[in-house]
Amino acid sequence: MPSPSALVVLLGAVALSRTSFGVLLVLGYGVGMALTLTSSGLLLSGGGTRLAHFGERRLPALRRLAPYGTLLTAPAVLTVGVGLTLRSLFPL
């Protein structure tokens, strides 16, 4: 996926007559991003149950609060969203 920062890096490298270095930087960024996204996806898909068991062992209260997870996070997300909206409407 094209990135605006990759374009800036490539244009900067061309302006400095270091095109190959710019291409190498963009390729390194792309490979790093691909590895990060792949590993986080694999961790979340396969490691979710292990992470849940680890959390239950370490935090016994988590078992009591787990059914209310969506009810506890929804107001937090709503509060952050409303706060960001108000902040954008009324700049400080």
C-alpha cells in the first residue's frame, strides 16, 4: 500500500541524488510493516486463548469482569470520541 511518507523519502532521496538509498529505505519500511502486521495477526488469531488463560491465572478478578467487558469499554470509547469531537469543534 503506498504511503505518503514513502513518497517523501523517495523524493528526498532523488533530490539528494541517492535514489538507491531511498528505495532501500522504503523497502525496509515495507518489509518491517509486513512482518509487524503478520506477527500481530498470528498472535491474535492463535494466541488469544493462551493470552486469556494467562490473564485468568494472573488476574482472578478478570474472570468476574469478563462478561461486562463490552459494557465497560463502550462508555470509554464513547467518551474519547465525544471528547475528540468537542476538542475539534472548540479549539483551545
